[in-house]
Amino acid sequence: MQAEQVIDKILSDARAQADAIRKQAEEREAAEMAKLNEELARFEQGTKALVEKAAADERSQRLAVARMEAAKEHLVSKVALLDDVFAQARQKIEKLPDGEYHELMAKLMTAAAETGEEKVVPGKNDARIDAKLVADVNARLKDKGKLTLGDEKHNFGGGFLLQRGKVRTNVSIDVLVGQARKDLEIEVAKDLFSNNADAGRSR
């Protein structure tokens, strides 16, 4: 083989080997690019999901805050309504006709008497808790005992105390109305939390 032929053979083999190496490199580069594109697609999809989740979380949080604010306003309006209702209730009790007021206090006193030996202490502004009322209650108590009307008055408006030694049972109008309000506020709270729970389930 002549020198030129040897050189041509070497060059041809070199070109073929270079082409093979280049082809392998291109294939490897294409595979790497495909892998990179796939990873980028996954990353973008994951990022989009995170963004959507963050947006959904923020939306849910804002809705929860809005519901809480609405619930607070609802509660404030109910409290204001209760203030008005029970102020009127107190006035209605205080302004009852004498006969109705006498009967109401007689029933309360009869129910509150534990031994029948208590002393009745009227409120400072309640002239209708008198000896006649106490006598009526004693007639209802029969053999249970005999209440006595105290000379002093207690520092509240209407109603009375039953006192036996150091034990006092407060049956003032303020206490009666306050207890009724407390019971109703418990119902209002149950209603409020029930509404919040329903709203939470509806999301």
C-alpha cells in the first residue's frame, strides 16, 4: 500500500471514528436535554400546584377570617338585642300591677324557702315586699315553718333576700333577669358555634 493510500485510510478511519463519537455525543446530549426538559416540566407542574395550593390556602384563610368577623358582628348584634330585651323585661317586672307582682313574689318566695325559718330582706326600693306578702307565703308553707319580715333592706332595687344565719338566697329582680339572660346567652352561643360548624362543613 502506497503512502498516500495509508494516509487516506488513516484519515478515513479517523473521520469515521469522529463521526461515531459526535453521533454518540449528540445522542447523549439529546437524552440529557430530554431528561432536563422532563425534570423542568415536573418542576413547573409542582410549582404550579404549590402556587395553586397557596392561593387556595390564602382564599380559605380569608374566607375563615370573613366568617369569623361576620360571626363577631352577629354576636355583637345579638348581645345588643339581649341588652334591650332584658332591660325591658326588668322594667316589665318592676311595673307589674300590685296583684300580679304580689303573686309572682309569693311563688318565688315559697319556692326559695328551704326551712321556712328564713328572714325576708326586701330590696331598698321595693315597698311591695311587705308583711301581707310574707303572711301569704307562710300560709302556703303551712307546717314547713314561718318566715319573718326583716326591718332592714338590702342594697338592690326590687325583689328580696331570704336569710338564715350567714346563708343568703338572693331572689332580687336583677339576679332573676341575669340568670334568665345567662341561660339564653348559652343558647345563643350554641347557635353561633353551630352556624360556624355548618359553614365550615360547607366549604
